[in-house]
Amino acid sequence: MLATASALAMLCALPAAAQAPAARATAPGYAPSPRAPQGAPNVLIIMTDDVGFAASSTFGGPIPTLTFDALAAQGLRYNRFHTTALCSPTRAALLTGRNHHAVNAGVVSEIATGRPGYNGILPNDAVTFGRVLKDNGYSTAFIGKNHSTPDWETGPEGPFERWPNGLGFDYFFGFNGGETDQWAPALVENRNLIEPPTNDPKYILDHDLADRTVSWLRTQSSAAPDKPFLVYYAPGTAHGPHHAPREWIDRFKGQFDQGWDKMREESFARQKKLGVVPANAKLTPRPSQIPAWSSLSPDQKKLYARMMEVYAGALAYSDNQMSRVIDEIRQEGKLDNTLIIYIQGDNGASAEGGLGGTTNEMAGLGGIYEPTDFTLSKIDTLGGPMAFGHYPVGWAWAMDTPFQWSKQVASHLGGVRNGMVMSWPARIKDVGQVRSQFSHVVDIAPTLYDVIGIKVPASVDGAPIKPLDGKSLAASFTSKTAPGRDVQYFEMFGNRAIYDHGWMASTTPERLPWTPGKDVDAAKFKWELYNLDKDFTQADDLAAKLPKKLAELQATFEKEAQRNNVLPVQASIFDRLGGGIRPSPLQGRSQLRFYPSETRYPNGVFPDIRNRSWKLSAAVKLGAGGESGTVVTQGGRFGGWGLVMLSGKPTFAYKRSSLPQDQYRLESPTALGPGAHRIDLDFVYDGGGMGQGGVVTMSVDGVEVGATRLDKTVAGAWSLEGAAVGWDSGTPVIEDYRVPFPLASVEHVDFTLK
């Protein structure tokens, strides 16, 4: 040891040149960080939700979207841009530049199946533009709705490979899943499930998203000023629930009293004046399944007009918040070299509110619709925290002017055509013009790679990369006649279409978006034929006149469908809403124990008590007795269940919808005293299908204290705020308390799934 120390001392005393001549010749260093190409633009991609072609003022609609308007004035409007007809399939295609079935996003992950094309799992060989730009020297952020992570992977323990951070985004703030409550969102920051401010009447998610984006931009500009940025900004607006500050809703009072038939005529006239619809275009007629506005009662007209005012307020407010983001980019001196791609909607306007609209969209998705007198009694709550509303089908049809149908209907332009604007002051000089190239959401990623001057790598993390399906739109920046897409297929829930060099063949919808339980056979769908070069709106069906042309396009569809994992076409929806089809971290376990935690559990990683018998045993250790707080809850105000203590009394609450007959309560007649107690709930399901009833029995310390019958139960989805043990997240299941309503005396909760 002494000899070693002496040798080290002698070595340290030698001149530097004598110590390590070889090392000096090859001085150590670090690999350089990736750098973006010289002059690479900043990128801001905005995608709103469930906004039809004719909603925004930018494309002739009734709702003023001043930010969208301003970008169109300094950029280009694209009037033949297309999506997939549904949320997460469009987002998967956008992020990857590949067709939605080709990346396993044939449906939303909440109703995914195990089949290729439909399993909801983005494959490793479909690298996102977030990852490609990050690897090429960009700072990357994802703000808003993430609907590309399978719901069974959204729990606090991941896995995280398909969360935004795992898909190439340095920073994520927003929510996972199809929708969230604007007033009480189920928030995520990077990989952490976090809570919004509780009981703050001024809090609303759209404002928070803009705040977070501005904050990130300032940090990026300070910490990495030489790096260009990519921001993917995807607010949940205007997907249901329709929420907005009351003063924004009231701005539209009386503006929709003329109804949806007249609104379509007004929007169509504005569209022609703006030039976003050709002068020779025809306005398609109202489908027979949608009632005429003139056929409605005065109460229905009053109610439905207010629902549209709420929707308009939500979209206008969200657009206003985006202006704050763009103002920040301008103030930083970066707007001139920022490519902004603003896609107004991830599909057509949504008809999922049913023929009469609803105060509770979650119930509507399960096929539970409210009578007009009930909904009318709640009219003053619409848009606020006590409603989870959605407008009726007629307004969705009007917001998709001049086309047929709506969201979910991929066969027709009302479901898949969305307005888009691109602005880039440094490069786009033909400002204020309209571009009519047939384009698709898969074209966005190739456009980015093209204008930045980068290529998709041959492999990422050792995995070969799937070729892009999209085509760059960069040539359209300077040319009206630059070629667009030649061929593009569409499919969603059996509704399908094929575009081929100006022609489009489309199936006639057999299952409408507001009838999810209808059983249909995709093979029996009728086909229609349109010449879109002459018929902008799909108004003239030529199938009977040109059967050979139709057969030619049908063969092209089969070819594209085979290549993209579309076949066999899956037309059903409702039978996939229940659990058991998709993976779960709890799979195969009938006995489960959950402890109190500060983290909520998304529905996909919590015991699934739907459509089955189950038992719950909660262990509590009370202090003085008479305590109040949450033992366990799942969901909340708009669909959920919970076991809570109210002044020492164990209370079970179950809410199937907002209707009085769908709300159940079972309360112990006596309060519990101090000490350890076991509270049991035993539910015996009737069986015989989904959403059936059953009897729930409550016992305390082994003694039965009460029982009640649930006539019907939730068959599909709870509200998406998730579950919590020892406190309540989001909104309360019953209005006897306010969240978070903690109960420190909960020790654990055991589930037995039968």
C-alpha cells in the first residue's frame, strides 16, 4: 500500500508531458450534440378537437376564430385537407406520417382489440416527428391532449415508452385519453399524474395550457436559445364536454336562434364568398334521420340554441388562448421563421350528443340520452362545472357544411374534411390564398422533414423504420397547381371510402354515431360514387351510372386496405366498450389490494367492476369517530361510484347518469365509533348482458346494515377522472362533499372480482 502511494506521488510530480504522452495525443472529449440544419424553422403545430369544416370564421363558419383568421391572412388556407374521422387515429397518423391502421390505430385505444391494425399500440418502427426533430437538434414540447397511449399503459407505473416523453417530446403537459373536464381535468406533467387547483372557480384548462406553453417557450429561449423549437399544441376543445367561461358563452346569446338548417345556408354563402368552396358547389341536403329545425318545439329550440352558444364560446375562447402563445413567439422575435400549422379539428364535428343533446356526454356515449324536460331544467348549468354537455346532432351537421354526415363517418367528407392553415412569414409569400391540393394528415410529418432539410433515419434504437405514407406539401407554398395525393383510403367502424385521382367511392352509413349499439355487417354496406373534381361536396352519386368506375375504385380500396391492416373491417363499437378484451396490469387477478396514495389511478389500471359481480372490503381505523372523508371512488359527478364516510356513516353512492333514476345510495343507519372497522360491499350482478342491474349489500364488521338494488349499471365508460383511495380526485360522486375530501384513517381496500 505504501509503495503504491509513493508511486502515485512520484507520478503526480512529473511534468505533464512525461505523465501520459499517448493520452495527450488523443485528448478526451464528448460527442457533439445534434444540431438542426442552418436556418431551420421553429415549428408550432396546433390541432383542435371535434371541429367541423364550417365551424370557424376562417372557413365561413359562425364562430369567430380570430387567431385562425390572422394566420390565414398571413398564410394559406387548405380546403381539401383530410383526417381519419376519429380522435386518436388522426393523432397517430399526424405524429407518425403513416396511415392510422398501419400504426395500429384503426380505432381509439379505449375500444381497441388485439388484431393488427386495431390494437392501439404504436409500433416501434413508426417513429414520430417529435423523435425525429429531437434527434436533429430541436427542443420539443407536447401540450394538451395525448390520445396515443393505450389506456392500460396510462397508470402511474407506466410503462412509459408510448407516453409523449417516450415518443420524442422533452416536455409534456396535458391529459391522457379522449377527453377531460375543463374545470377539473385529470392532468399529467411528463410522467406524473397531477391535480389542478381544487375549488378554484377561475381555473379552466384552456387557459392553463396556454400558460404552460408560454412558460416552456420562455425557458427554452433562455436555456437553449440556439436550438429551434417544436411545440405540438393540442387542446381538448371542442370535444365534449363543452366548457367555457360564462362571459364567453354569453357573447353568442341569440346568435343561433335561426337553427341548423338556416345556419348551413348562411355558412355556405360565406364559404363561397371566401373562396373556400367553389362557386359551382352544391349544398348537400339534410339527412332524413336529423329533424328539421322547424319541426322542434319552442323548448327544444331554446335548449338547443343555448347548447350551440356554449360550443361557440368554447371554440372562440380556446382560439383566443392560442393567440397568447403566438404573441409570445412574436415577442421573442421568432415569428418570422416559425412554421405554424393550425389544423381545425381532428375529425368532423361530433354527433355523439344524440338527437337531443345532453348535459352528460359520458352517459350519452353509453347510449343513455336525456328527455328534453330534464335537460331544459339544467340549461343554466351548461358550459359550467355542473354540466358535461354536448350539443345535438343537428349542430354537428351544420358545423360540417357543406358536406354530408359527421365524426365517425369516414366515408363522407363531413367526417374527414377539416380546415387547415399554414403560416411561415419567411417562406410563404402567397398570403391569403387558398390551396386545393387533396391532402391528408399523414402529409404533415413529411412536410416538416422536407422544409427543415432532414430525413427519416433508416433505424431508431436499433429498429428499422417503416416508410412514410405521407407526401410533402412544401411545393404548395409557392404553387397552386403543385400535385397533391393521388390515392387515399378512409375507414372507421365499417364506414369506408377510397379517393383515387379525383374520384371517391364511399359506403352509405349503416350505423350512425348516435346509435353505438346497432349491430351492422360491413360487407352489406351500399357503395356510392362521386367525381370530386367536379363535385366538391359529394352531392351527386354516380354509382348507378358508372358501375365499372365504382368497381375499379372498390378494387383499389381492397388493395389499400390489405396493405394497411384494415381487413377484416370491424364495424361494431358497443360490444368493445366493456373490459376483458384489452390488456391490463391487473389481468388474471381476482383478488386485489389498494393502499391510500397521493396518486390517482386511471380507469384502465383500476379494478374493473363493470358487468360482473364483485366484493369490496375496506379496512379503516378511526380516531375520535364521526369522521368524514373518502374511502375509495372511481369517476365522479358525471358517472362513477364511491364509498365515503359522512359524519361517521359508511355511504355507498353509484351514478350511472345525471338522471335521478340512475343514481343510487346506500348508507349505514349508524355512525362508526373509534377504532378498527371493516366495511364490506357485496354486489351480485343479474347477468344477461352489459349494463344490467343487481343488488349491493353493505356490512360493517361482519354484520349486514343495508342493501339496495341498482336497476341498471354502467356498461361502458366511467367519467375519465380516474380512481383514488383515501381521497377523491376530480369531481365528487355525490354533492355532499367537495374534493379532495381525504380520510387519513383508510388502511387499505380489497377487491374480489367474481
